[in-house]
Amino acid sequence: MDKETLLEWYRQMVLIRRVEQRSAELYQQGKIGGFLHLYIGQEAVAVGAIAARQEGDHVITAYRDHGHALAVGSPTKKIMAELLGKATGLSKGKGGSMHLADRERNYWGGYAIVGGHLSLATGIALAEQYRETDSAVLCFFGDGSTNIGYFHEALNLAGVWDLPIVWICENNQYGMGTAVERASAVPKMVDKAKAYGMKGKQVNGMNVIEVHEATARALKDMRAGKGPQFLEMLTYRYEGHSMGDPLRYRTKDEVEKWRADDSIGILERHLLEQGLAGREKLEEIDQAVEQEVNAAVQFAEESPLPAPEELFRDIYVEA
């Protein structure tokens, strides 16, 4: 990877983490309502994988979606405004945390039903196949989704129809508060792809470079006619499943073990050790991110709430 690319990935990862940290603060202040699922710890997956897509490719994910929205390039201020339920938000203040979407960037959410978006990803891929384009779908989902019926139906049809899709399982070790090995008869998510004839690979999801290289290879193989691909990104969320999670199901030592190989820290060490950036440059990026997030929060807090009549708009597609 060239210096500029790596520094941009560092910026994106720091931005995601700072947005999530400020979101937690705003939630505790009562300024964000509903559910809030933080992406802290998993930043390398969204940044590395989405950086491998080409123009025209689609991205869809589940309810832990802030990081993916930032990685596709959605404006930070619009994301923050959506979290606060404001009219200037990415989804006009109607979706909130779990329903971020950006048509301009082929980002389709942000989907709250566990595993439900896998069927939508299959439909998007089928549409591109009908159009005979070269566009693909990157579908992100958690390890808990692999035990849902949607998962098996979607992967089966993708395999049967040879759809242009890369399945990206973000295995953060827990489905809500249940460890993978306690909920899945097959502890390796990548093994589940074999049932549908798909090539699969386990990847260190804490290393943004490895994530990017694996995703780029999967997209290349898929476009070369080798069928849909499956990637299992081994990662970890430092915070709870959502803001109401007391985290009683894991030990402090376990969390600290994963923090020792933090995704941002891994990239930071690489940049410093390879002489690609000095400490001053990284601190400069950190400060610029802090200013961007502060400006986004101010924009969101000063934005108006949706007008009452907005309740009756966007229900049906307008011709």
C-alpha cells in the first residue's frame, strides 16, 4: 500500500472511532434515542473492505452501520444529524442509528432485522446480473446472522445463480451476549460457506491491510467467474452489543487481550516502523478528525427536527 492510502485509512479509522465515542456521550446525554450499536474495535473491517470496491459496487450491512457509512464517504455531519433524528440527517432524521443509507454512494444500510438484509443483498446482486454490469455487492453481517434462515436462503440462491456478491462476516466473537461457540454448531463461520459451494477465507479483521488484500482478491475472483465469495473477518467489539449491555458475559482480561492488538494501533505501528509517517503527522490527523467531529455535532444539534408532515412522506416510491 502507498503512503497516501495508508494515511487515509488511518484517518477513516480514527474518524469512525471518534464518531462512535461522541455518539456514546450524546446517547448518555439523552440526545440520541432508540438503540445505539457501536463499532469500536471493528474499524479495520469496514475501511479495508470498502476501499477494495470499484465504482458502481454496492454496500449493505446490518444495524452496526455507522462505520460503513463513514467508510463509503457519507458526510460526517449528515451521519451525526441522523443519529440525533434531525431533518438534515442522511435519512432525513427518520431512520436514526440503525437505518443509515446513502443512494449517491450505493450504500443501502443499515438494516435492523437480524439477517434480513442478506436477502436484499441477493436481490441487488441479481439486479446487477440482469443488467449485465460488472458491479458487485459487499454484504456485511455479524456472526449471529449465520444461524438465521435468511443467511442460508440468501447464500443458497447466490450459489445457485452465481451472483456477483462477496459475503463478509464480521465475527466479533459474540451474538449479543452469547459467545460463538455456545450458539453455533460450526464455530468457524467460513465453514458454513462450503455448504453452498463457495470459496471462503478467514482473515485477521484487526489488520486493515490484510482485510483490504483479502477483499480485493475475493472481488477479483468473483469477477473472474469463480462465483460468490465468503470472507470471515475475525474481529472484536470493545463495547457492548448496544448501550444497554452490562457486559457481564466476558472478562476484563479478554477485552484487554484484544485491545493489545487494536486495529488502529496495528496500522499506527506499521506507519511509524516503515517510516511512512511520524508521530506529528498522526497527531495532525487526530486533531483534524476531532475538529470534524466537533463541527458535525454542532451541525446536528443546531439542525431542525423533521416537520410533522414528514411522517407521511417517503412511504411509497414516488414516480
